[in-house]
Amino acid sequence: MSELYSANPVMFKNNPLGFILSILLIPAFGIGIIILLYWYLQTKASKLSVTEHDILYEKGLLSKERSEVGISGVRTVTVKQSFFNRIFGVGAIEIFTAGDDPEISVKGLPDPNRVRELIKARQNGG
């Protein structure tokens, strides 16, 4: 089972103003370093992977939560990108199966349209 896509949310591209503000706060008692460290751990704690037949979403550092959805069961894939997200090539992705709430929702992923295209191609037998 090979991975077609695997990524963690990104820091700078997802929120460049917050990143710059955190850098500017480093001289102020190290607050910027604490913010950046917390933010870094949050981004490394979640990962979305698309394989040939499944979509896997893992989150957590010490305790893990793992969601697995079969590509054949996906009803809708929604990609949300603001103007700045489109410039930097990141966005949020929501994957819906049978209900009204998304089964998987991840913000700040690089190249979210590629995820949508991979899922749709696999559903269509590609």
C-alpha cells in the first residue's frame, strides 16, 4: 500500500502574519519562542495520508487518534482557501462520508487541491 500523498499542516504558509509576529515577540521575554514551539508541536501532531484505497488522518503526540476512511465511501471533498492561502498554496480540506458533518477536517495542508484530485481519481478507477 503506497502513499500517494502525505503531509502535515504547515506553519508559515498557513499564517504568515502570525509567524512574523511570533518572531518579533522573541525578544519580549521569549514569548515568541513559546508560541512558535507550541505551534510547531501542533503542526507535527497531525498528518493526513492518502493511499490507493484509504484516507488516514492521525493527530496527537503522546496519545494518538486515528481516523481511516475508505476512498470508495467518500461522498464529498471540500477545499477551503482564502486569498492568501491560494497565494501560498495551502488550505483546509473536509472529507464527508454519509453524514452532514465532515469525517475528516484538516486546516493548513499544502496543496489541498491535489488531495481532492487524488481522491476523485481513485473513485473513478484511476
